[in-house]
Amino acid sequence: MMRETIPAEELLNKARAVGQYYGFTPLSSITTRARGSARERAGYPDAVTSLALDSVAETVSSFLKQCQNAACAPSPRQPLFIWHTNITPGRPVQKKATIQFHALGSDRAIADAVVIRALIALVRDLFHEEPCVRINSMGDKETRARYARELSNFFKKRSASLPEECMARSREDVFLAAEFAIARECAEDLPAPTEHLSDASRKRFEDLLEYLEMTETPYELGRTLISRGPVWNDTCFEICVGNRRVAWGSRYNDLVRHFFPSAPFSATGAVIQIASEGGIVKKLSPVKLRFSFVHIGDEAKRLSIRLAEDFRKAHVSLTQDIGVESLTEQIHLAERRNSPYLLIMGRKEALENSVILRNRKTQEQTVLPLFGLAERLKSFA
């Protein structure tokens, strides 16, 4: 039987662990560093307050507002992978807990793939069941406009056979009407958004599916999965346990522009919302990271995504920055964490199923095979 309520302390600990192994920094650590500045705190942009946002969009907007106030934005060389929750140690826990994973500043399919993988890992841990991942694409503005016209024509042609409630909704919002028709199972031949993707959106969607397949990430195409709100674009996905959706995610480039108009960036994110037990959560103890995993090239990146679960299950004290392309930047981040060891993988190592272990103090290097790597690293801990 699916868990309806999860203790807040369990949520916090498991979210932190997943974030660590998949390379997500807690937003709280970024906002803490920004508290000493005299930066004026901004309110919600007028354009956002006028939008009809769904609950997930409201949660993401709140996250972006905190990023804006903390001057937290990605750079061209360093995208930001961030996790966030409304569970605050030392304060009463809210009845509905939220956990978010976001990739800011990366337009590549790897950003969506890492967010999805992190969510799968967390959902498995929380619900002790194998989740179902459904993925679709609503495309860019050009695609959504084209798809809206197709839906409008669809409802007009079938006005005599569809429920009146569905037709009434179609006159207000064709996407709302499409969701109604899908829920009532009264429109089997409803046009699919992927049939109307622009060339750019089609390429982005195909790249994501290829990335998921090459990292052995389970998914199914959600032909009837629709992102209806005005802030979502391109890829959308949901994670279900049993017949219940527990997480929703999408690209939201258009929403970012309202909060960062001078330097907008690509963004994808997902939110888990779940009932949580009350009480006050104790402050988490800091984690001493022994290993920083750095990698360059698509082959190494794909392997690093798959290896994250091996490291996590073996409780190896390790983190990585999967979405950062530059090897130099990854090593810089590892030095800031002061990890005693580096794991280094380039294209050559990925093809040979090996990794270089470097002792940062002595600069001594050892080549290790990937088979049994997680267990072997325990001897260095």
C-alpha cells in the first residue's frame, strides 16, 4: 500500500542524499551566503502575478524569487543544479512538504535527464515502489500556437459528439478542454502535441529520449500528458506511483524571463508534493565529501549518471557536477569542497570502462576499473 504521509526528517535526509550524488546544491546554502549583502529584496514581477498559475508553477515561481533575491543565476560556464525544500530545520514542518530539483542555465538534454534520474531515485526511496515515468513535449511557443489551432479545429468538428462541458471549456481554453477530454476518455483521436513540434523542439525531445535510453532510464511516452499553464515549454514529465502522480516537471524558460529579464537562461525543474508529519526537524550534520567525480564528454557524462546510484547505495562519500561541461570548472568546484580525492573520467576512460583516482595531496594517480568501483572506493574512505 502506498505511503500517504512521510516523516519530514526522512524527506529531508533522503532529498539531501539524492541531491549530493546527482550534483544538486541546496538552495539554502546559496541563500545563506547571500544574507550578508545589502541587496534589496524584489517582489514578484507584475507579469507573473497576473498569470493563472497552477500549484507547481506557484512553487517554481517562489523558488525563482528566492534565486533572484540571492542573486543566484547560472553563468555561461557554470549551470546551476539546485535542490530545495520547504522543510527548514528548527522550524515547524508544514503539512504539505515540497521537494524541488532544478537545472538552471543548461539547454542540453542532460539537464532534463539528470533531474528525471534524481526524481526516480528519490521516489523509489520514499515510496519503496518502482515509479512510472511518462514524458511528452509541448514544444516552444511556435509549437504551442500550432497545437492550439489543431485542438480548436478538433473540438469544432466534434462538437456534436463531445460532452457539452467539454465544449464549454474549449471556448475558454483548448488545453483545459483537452485535459477534460483525456480525463473523461472521450477523445481517443485527440491530436498529439509531438505531431506539431517545430524542428528545434523535435531535436531537443529526440536528444532527451536518446539520453534516457543510453543511461538505461526507464520511461514511457505520455501522448496524453499536457502542460496547460502559460509558463511551461518543451519537455514535460510526470512520475507516478501506482495510479497517483507524485511529481511533475517541465522546462520553464518563459517563466525565468520574468525574474531575470536582463540575462534569461534555460531552465528545467520538477516538484514533489506530499503530506508530511508535523514536528520540528533537527539541523542536518555537514557531510565530509571524500571524493569529487569529474568528467568530460558525453560518454563519461552518461556513465556518471548511471554510476550515481552505485555510489549512493554503497554510501560512498562522493558528489559530482554532472551538468558542468568544463573539466577545469569541475575541478575548481571540487577544490572548493576540499575533497581529498578526485575521480577523473574522460572519453578514453569511459570507452575503457575505467576511471582515474587522484590523491589531491600527493598527486598520485591510480587507474581503477568501473566494475566494483563503489566497493573499492570504501578502502580509501
